[in-house]
Amino acid sequence: MSDQSSQTGTALEMEASARVARTDAPRTARKPKKKTKADALVALLTRTRGATLDDMMKATGWQAHSVRGFLAGSLKKKLGRGVTSDVTDKGRVYRIAPVAS
């Protein structure tokens, strides 16, 4: 019986040392966040000259109705960012105000 208790004690000690070894391991740096199509659109829209629907479609590969849906749904409703548009000689140009820090 003493053999069994010594084996159990050894197993517990090994498990405890393994836990310590895992927590003492240095943490690796996190990978930077991958740029998304939404990030690309926000970057286009925050430019002073804004972006046309064609600019946004080329940047994302989305169809026109998808870009407009993103503007209305994600930017206006979810993020609360105001989107303005002006008609110019290039067509309708969309802009959003930069985030105030």
C-alpha cells in the first residue's frame, strides 16, 4: 500500500510542476489585427475628398447595394458615425467625420 501512495504522490508532484511550468512560460506577442474591408471603407471615407460608390466597390469587391447597406447599417446604426454625401462632377461623394479623441 505504501508503494501505491508514493506513486500517487509522485504523480501529483509531477502534475503540479507541469502547471507551474506552463504558467511560467513567456507569453508571445499577439498578432496585429487583420485589416478588414470595413476598415478599408472607413479609411476611404475619412479622407478629406471622401469616396465615391465606385471607389468603395473597387476597394472591397462588394456590389453597390452591399456598400450602401454597410454605410446605413454598420456606420450609422451600429457605430453611430454620421455619413454625409454631396453630389459633385464625379458623382455622389460620401464622407464621415473623423473620430474625436
